Amino acid sequence: MIIQHKELAAGRWQRLSFVEQMAHIGSEVDRAIIWRQKNNNKYSQLAFERALELLDLTISTVHKYSSLKELLRVREILVDYFLFDNQYQSNDKDWQDYFFAFGYAARLQSTC
């Protein structure tokens, strides 16, 4: 996989709060969903790959076991949803609802 967020991968990502990181991941997941709904598989795939890249950057910095466990499960279910048979039966709304909370919290955090 080609690193698309070179500046973030170089260290800027670690300076963001966990909530901000998850909000950014959610933005890419939302883009992947929107492009898939528009039947643009190429752009959907690119957005999904960016989401995975950011998720992997977050996973590499997490030291708390419970957070790591959740992030790894999120990654597993995302990959299943976008690339495989969706055995976990997730849907667009589930993903949008999950990440919405992080986006909302990040917005609140930035206004304080």
C-alpha cells in the first residue's frame, strides 16, 4: 500500500488526540461509503485505503489494551464490510453512527 498521508505518518498524527484521530478515520470511511453509493468503486476504494492507513497509524500508537482491542476489531469489521462478505452484517448507517460520535467530540474539543 502506498502511504498517502506522508506528513501524518512522519509524526504529526501522534500529536492529534485519540478523538481527533478517530474523527479523521471516520471522515475517510464516510467518503468511502458515499463514493460506493454513487457507484464509483475506484474512489470508494481509495478512501477506504486512506481510512485503513489512518487506522493503522492509530493502532501503532495505542498502548491501552482495551483501546487496542477495539481498534483491531474495528479494522477487522471494516475490512470485512468493504472487501469481503460482510459476515458481521454491518451497514453504512452503523459505520456513520459509530464515527459520528468521534466527529462530534472532536468538534467540541476544538471549541473549548
